[in-house]
Amino acid sequence: MRKRCKSWALAVLLPCVVFGQSDFRSETSVELQKTFHERWQAGVELEVRTRDDLSAIDRLSAGLQGGVKVLPWLKLSCGYVFLGDHNKRISHYEAGDRDVLKGMAQPGERKNLREYWGVRHRLYASATGKCHLGRWHMSLRERWQYTYRPEQIVDSRYNYVYKKGDNAPHFYHGDAKNVLRSRLSVEYDIRHCHLTPLASVETWHAWSLEQVRYTVGAAWKINKHHVLEACYRYQHESHVEDDTPHRHIIGFSWQVKI
């Protein structure tokens, strides 16, 4: 039986090694959960995200969430997340730019880079339905999320042609965004094994399809209070500002039930 568990672990975690060898990101989280009266649940989650081959912090976040199981197969939840983002915004040269007319750059090449820390506030509400087919467990989660970014002034800017920064301030207006996230997940319960392989696909909609995320991984139930999860994620974004629409992500999470 141990041999079967090891085979499943290798099968679901192999993409983490194959795709994670160059230009990848990571997402690491710790979640504390508490259940009240079997139906009500509250939790706290802390997360760190990195980018550029783990060389730069991409996001720090802290969230609070609560939920209730209204039916054996249906759970409702809501929460708040505070996001600290290390933004990386890149602009590109156009045909009429001065440096292009001088022959110093070509249209489409990188022009300016702004890197700065900013904050966002996020609220969300979710409904999750589950069903079981033998040892297969499937779930569908629909989540509405609202994210607000306060206005901010950014002072510095780096130019790729002149290879230096300047003191040209830029004002970013406050912005609010509504997104519908739909996630379909599947798990397989291996008999007499603490390892559970899992996979999911999630989409982001804001009047149009903005993002799709595919996940494959495994959860290891250490005991009734601790669960560790490792996964590989492939993410495609329709609108990005750093020339990287396709992202390879390694994810780790630790769930503690108290």
C-alpha cells in the first residue's frame, strides 16, 4: 500500500519539478481553521507570493473568513483580505516616440519600468457545492470578489534605453473591480493512504475571460489537525503588464484545524 501512495505522489508532483526549473513563481500559505457546532467555521490565512525565480516578493496578504454548511452538500462563506503588492509595470515604445524616431529603440521594445509597493482591500462571498461518486469527490465553487485599490503617487521610473531612473512622478487613480471566479475541483480518495491527489481548473471573469488557472497536486493528511498540500499551477492571463502571460507556479500550504 505504501508503494501505491508513493506512485501517486510521484505522478501528481512531477510537474512541480519539470516545469519549475526556470522562471517560476511560488505561493506559500498557512491557514488556521476553527469549527463551531459542526456547521460554522472561521479562519485566518497568511500568504507569501514570489516571482522572478523566487528572487522577488510579489505579494504579502492576510485574510479573515467565515462559513456555514447550510446543507450536507452546500457551504456558504465570506471573507476579507488585505493585500500588499509589489507591483511591476512595464510600458513599451510606440512608433511615434522620440527615442524610436531617433533610431535608439524599436516599436514594441520595453520603454519604462515602475516597481513599487501598493495595497488593496478585497471582499468576497462564495458558494461551494460538493458531490461524491465512489472514491471520487468533486466540488464547484462560485465566488464573487470585490477589490479596491486606493490612489497612489509613484516617484521613480527606470528607462531601458538610457539604463537609469528619473524622478518623473506618476499618479495612479483609485480603482475598484468586481470579478466572478469559478473553480471546478476533483479529488481521489486512495484506500488506506494519507495522500489525496487533486486537480482543479479556475476561471476569472470581469465582463470577459481574464484568467485561467490549472492546478494539479496532492494533500497529505498528517493527522486530524494538520494537512500539508503541494501543487503545480499553470496560469494564463489575458491582460498583463510584465510580458509574461503564462505563469508556472509552485504552491505549498499548511492547514491547521484548532
